[in-house]
Amino acid sequence: MEEVDAECASSKDSDNIEHMLFMGSSDFPDENEYDSYLSKHGGSSNAYTETEHTCYHFEVNREYLKGALKRFSRFFVSPLVKAEAMEREVLAVDSEFNQVLQSDSCRLQQVQCHTSIPSHPFNRFCWGNKKSLVDAMENGINLREEILKLYRENYHGGMMKLAVIGGESLDILEEWVTELFSDVRKGHQSKMSSRNDMPVWKPGKFYRLEAVKDVHILELSWSLPCLHKEYLKKPEDYISHLMGHEGRGSLLSYLKAKGWASSLAAGVGDDGMCRSSFAYVFVMTIHLTDSGLGKIPEVISVVYQYIKLLRQSAPQEWIFKELQDIGNMEFRFAEEQPQDDYVAELSENLLFYSEDHIIYGEYAFEQWDPKLIESVLSFFTPDHMRIDILSKSFDKKSQAIQYEPWFGSPYTEEDVPPSLLDAWKNSSELDPSLHFPLKNEFIPCDFSLRNADISKFLASITYPKCIIDQPLVKFWYKIDTAFNVPRANTYFLITLKDGYSSVKSCVLTEMFLNLLKDELNEILYQAGVAKLETSLSIVGDSLELKLYGFNDKLSTLLAKILTLSKSFSPKLDRFEVIKEDMERSYRNANIKPSNHSTYLRLQVLRECFWDVDDKLACLVNLPLSDLEAFIPTLLSQLHIEGLCHGNLSEEEAVNISEIFATIFPVKPLPVELRHQTRVLQLPSGANLVRSVCVKNELEVNSIAELYFQIEQDKGRETTRLRAITDLFSNIVEEPCFNQLRTKEQLGYVVESGPRMTYRVLGFCFRVQSSEYGPLHLHRRIQNFMNNIPQLLDELDDESYENHRTGLIAEKLEKDPSLSYETGHYWNQITCKRYLFDMSKLEAEELRTIQKADVINWYNTYLRLPSPKCRQLAVHVWGCNASKHEGVVKSEEFGKVIENVDSFKRGSEFYSSLC
């Protein structure tokens, strides 16, 4: 099922109240009292506005929950909605909007709103920005009064749902809620009632939208009745399971064989536009190849052939039963998620599910109703379909171009020829290669727990132990004794020969991986449906393979993956398609300024870093024969380091490791032939600047990022240094955000925190702004940093202790799930630190760290003229900032790095640790 980008969910008025609500209450009038309280006690807060609801949520250390609830509850009783804060928050809303101004998914969604039936509720500006709010005020609307009116009409007990998760008993939590929320104004109970009598879009239309990225995306949308009440039957999920399937006989399999598409997703998205009381919108998103872009009518024809198959064959109960079994086992053995995410999810569930199904509703496939499925399928006709094509290939000279008024997106609207509509509607053709998926062999049957019969000694082993240490394979193992679920996570880092030795070998390695994933896709998809997931990615000269989920069929899947990998031979037709995909991916790299600034920092810091433009130049003229010659060398020598964690016995873990040795009986790759990642050691007192324009010439956002290099993270002695760095971050994060974003309104994104770059510790401040250029942002960050000594000096003992104990509690907090625990272990293995109790050791160090230690750390690493204050600034210039003036003026902040390669040739590097 497709999930629409979360950044696209917002609406104008409620978005503004979302910003204003937390700016103080009658009981706690200070604007940042709430955020400051949470920050001091290991917590944070957030909010988001959907199409028909807004969700506010927070997290905090257990012993401070009541205090946080007290502050939180007052926003729903007596918010101040300060007039003096209004102007600043209008700018915050505008900055938030400008973050998505160049987002293809958001631009498409707004065009869909703009071109919907004029009387439909979707036909509106679904965000807010400065223009929309200032225009309203200039037209005589009192914005504060409108916000208060919206608050009075909607913020009452009848419209609100509350979920609280805490460590106390349910009786105590209920007592707190009753005490703190009893003052919330009463109101009529709200019921989600569906209104299905209004079409969303004009029928028979075809829209073309110019893309920001180099993509060809065909999006087909069908409007369905609201299905809120049918959550026990889930007809839309049954249909999306089939239409979005990627196995043999699927729509995607057919389109890939034709060379027309590279990926496909289908379903009713989780966002409010797709699941509203007005309609459900079923979306099929197809990423087309260059060839597929010229075959859009044929692609849509194949879609309707598959729909015809679904209608002709009647709903299949065995398929529903598979989904039911998967839903039941997922619910029965659900992994915990972070409490902040879960409480927000539960509060939403209260809106949509009956009291009996608040926790279970999303998993439930309880009632088989083939007639309802047939009824929903009846809406999948050309008359109910909207066609959007989002592509960089857009005729800019067309006389038919229109402009969506808020994003300024150019688009065209065309009538679909009646002959095409008739052909899609009445197609008699049904290609024999299209058929229902095969029964899923990966659905688990064995849910027994391996820890039931283990000895007390084995149960007492807290961290992974190395069970195999050979030249070819090093393997770590830990049985799960904490979560008691029939799941396992098995991760491998497979170091390849010459996988990163040159720009060409880097590109060939990526090409090999992408073709291999393409070859494996049908198997991996089936396993994924059964909740046994696979991830394949490149990390330097290594291939990272992760298998995670229900453990019953894990070894079976691994054997299939490795057997196919061993015999894999690339085919010319798939080579051309994947090559086209990679070219597009390289061209789209660093379109987002935040990604670009990170890329530029790492480009300077990493000794060996192949530039994406060089990779593209290499790829363009790459023949299949070069790849065919490269693969045998790539796989001729290997080194495998792995971790097996979860519901598997040690014997099963050993057998899993032996699958590698059996299928890949190759020579081990010696240490000296493995890629060594070295990080540049910034010179003493360094003040360096990297200054670059945004990649997208229409991108309005600029970035200033200040990176301070601390020390190499070498041995247990740096545990204290990491702990102080984290404590400093905990202390300054909220004041930094409050000053640079809330007060100065520099931009929507204001970040500060530690950076770990291949075992070299650093600290970073970053601000992204659509209003100011990097020079101004840099100066304001510096100004904030200059005031840190005063901030630390004025930090009283109680506040300091709150920060310290809050961070200790965070370090000692147990992982919420097996996946989180595995992630922490795996990070220690891949960075070759092997400090599995790192958080515990840091917590112990924190108990002895005094405020004077934090001040000394700041004076040593972040304050000139200390020789250990070593800074690299990254300036990314948006289209509104003057790049020519900027390069000259950037010199005021230090030495500008003009040529990265020549700069690195004259630099020293830390020894490689990972």
C-alpha cells in the first residue's frame, strides 16, 4: 500500500492554530515553558494537522508525566493565543510551506485539489503560507479572532480524543486525566459520518505536471465511497494487495517485462486526503521508464486488463484468509514502537474504530464479504479515474499551460479521447501472463519460542557473543530473552573485492546490487507480505544484507537469496532499464538542500568519496560487458561479518552462517584488501568554508551548517567525551530552537546535535531558511554560540540536574522492541567498536559530570581561540541569495575550499577504525 508523503498533510486555518496553541496558557504564560519543561526532563513535543483532524503529542521521562500533562491540558482550557506571537508564527507557517515548495508529491497534491470540482471540500489551498494569511488580514479578517473562533467551535470534549501512556497504574493515570482535563469545555459528541454523494474530480481528464526531479510518474486515482465503517472487512486492502502485488503474474511483473515501468504501488493512502469522510481515494503510482512514458495508453490498458481479471474471477476467499492470518499474527506478536508514536496512533484510532477495536482495528480482517469487494471494484472504471503524469519531460511551450496559484506549478489539462475511454472500459483482451499471486510459502507456521528451554546461564548473557571467528566469517549471536516474540533479525556486512577502489568500480558495484535486487524482487516481495522483510544496500565496498521479521522461514529465504545471487547473470534488457534508473537517481541526488549540505560536509571529511557527477559521467557510457567482466572479480574474495539476534537457537544461528560458506566457497578477503575509511583531521584552529549553490535553480531555501570536529572516538576513554557532548546537546537544543526559530524566525528547520562520522565525533548547528542567505544564518548561529557561556553560567543547579538525570534516564531506557535492540548492536559491529553496553557506560559517566565539565568542553571545542576549536562551515545558497556576492563574503568566516580534491591532498587523516 502506498503511503503519501507526510509533509503533504496540512490545512491553512488549523495549521495556524496548531502553531499558536503552544505559545502559553493562562496558568503557564511563558511562551516556551512547555518545551523547556519537556527538554529538561528528557522529552519533546510535536503536532501535525491532517485533512480532518489535528494531533498534538509529547513524550517525557516517566516521573515528570503529570507535570507535562498539567501544562499540556491547559492548552485545551485557556490558551493565550498571544497577538504579539501571531506575526512570528505566520512566518513559521510560511517557512514550513517553503520547505515543501519544491516537493513533487506536494505540488501534485495541490494541483489535484486545485482541479477538483469547485464545490468539493478538497478544492482549496491545503497548506498555509504568509500570503494566504496576510491576504486574509488585509481583507479585514481578524486572524486572532478567526483562530479563537475555530478553537471555540472545535476544541471541546465532544470533538477531542485523548490517549495517555505512562508507567503508573491505569487507576492513577485515569485519576490524573480526570483531574487535569475536567475543565475542558463540554460539547456535542462528534461522529465520523460519511458524505458520498459528491464527485471529487471532473471525469475523463488527463493532467500533466512538470516535475522538479528527473522522474516519470503515472498516477491513477479512483474515488471510492467512504469505507471508515468497513474496517473489519477491509475491501480496499484486499484490492490493493492484488493490484500492488509484485510477484509472478502481477501487473508490475508484466510492465517490467515490457520495459515500461520500474516500480508500482497501489492502495488507499494513510493520509487524510485519501481517507476522508467525503471519499476514499485509491491511488496507483507507477514509475515509468523513458519507454513507458511513450506508452501511457497501453499501460492504462494493462491496468484495466488486471481489473477485468479481478472482476471475472470473483473475490478469492483464500487470499482474504492469507491476509487475515498475517494480520492476526502481526497483532499477536506486534513489536512495540516508541511510545510517542504509539500514543499519537492510538489517539487517531479513537476517531475511527469502535471501543473494542482501538488497538486491533488496523490489523483486523474479520468479516469476509465478497459482495462488498465486488461493489468497491465497480468504482474502478475510467469514469471514476483521474490521470496525472508527473514528469521532467514537459512541453514548456504548450499554449495550454496553466499555473496552480499557490505553488506556481505549471500543468496542462486535456480531455481523454472518448475512444480511449471506451477501449479501457470495454476491453475484451486479457493477457494470459496476468494471474492471481501464488500461495505465499513464507507465511510462518512455527511460533514457538527458543528461549523456553535455555539454561539460566544462557538467559543471563546480556550482549551478543562471537560464536564464529574465521578468516571468511565472523558471526555474533544473541538469543532474545526480553521481548518473547517469534521474530529474528539477521544482518550481514559482506565486504567485496575492489567494490570501492575507483569511481568505476563503485558504479559497477551499485549496478550489480540494483540488478540483483531486481532479479530477487518477486521472492523478496512475497516474503515481505508475510512480514519477513529484506534490505539490500551498499555501504562503501560492502553489501549490507538484512533479513528481519518472523523467524520460521528466515533460513529458507536466505538460502534462496544466496543461491540466486551465486548464479546471477545480468540480462541486457534489465541492464538498460536499471542503468536508466541509476542515471535518474544520480541526477536527482542532492535536490533537497538538507541532503546537499550533509553530502558536502562528508565530501570534505571522507578521504575517499566518489562524487555523484563523476559517477553519472562514468555510468552514461558503461556497457554490459564491463559489468559481466567485473562480477566474477567482485565475488572472488569476501569477508562476512554478521549478527543473529532474536528467536533462534545457537545451533540455528551456526547453520545460518554455514549457508554462506556452502553457497559461496570463496577465498577470504584479507584485511589489507578491504576498503579503509579515513576521516580528514581538521587542522588546529581550522576555520573552513564550503560554499555551493542549490542544485535546483528554483529552490528558495538556503542552509548554513557549522560543524565542529571534536576527537576520534577511540577506546573506552572517549566514553566520557561522548557523554559530555550529549549532555551539552541536551542543554542547548531547546534554547537554540527557541532563539533561532521561535524568536528570530530564521527558518522552519533549526537543528543542533552530535555527529559521528566513521568514529570521529563532532557537533553541528544547522539552519535552513527561505528568507535569509547562508551568511546571515551563519552570523546568527555564531551570535547564539557567543551567548552560550552566559546560558551555561545562568543554568541553576536544579535545571542542570534535571538535564543530567533526564539524559541518564534516556540512556538507561530499555529498547522498545527487538528491532531497536538489534539496531544498537549492529551499529557497534559495523563501526567495529563492539561496545554493546555503550549507553550504560555513558550513563555511569554522566553521574560524575559537573557543569564545569560542560563549560570546559564548550571552551575547548566550540570557542575560539582554543586550538581544538576546528570548524567546517557549509553554505548552500538558495536561488534568492546572491551566490556571486556570497563567495566573496564567505571569506569573512574562514578559508573557502575551492577545490575539494586538492584540499584533501594536502591534509592529514585519522587512522581508519571502521
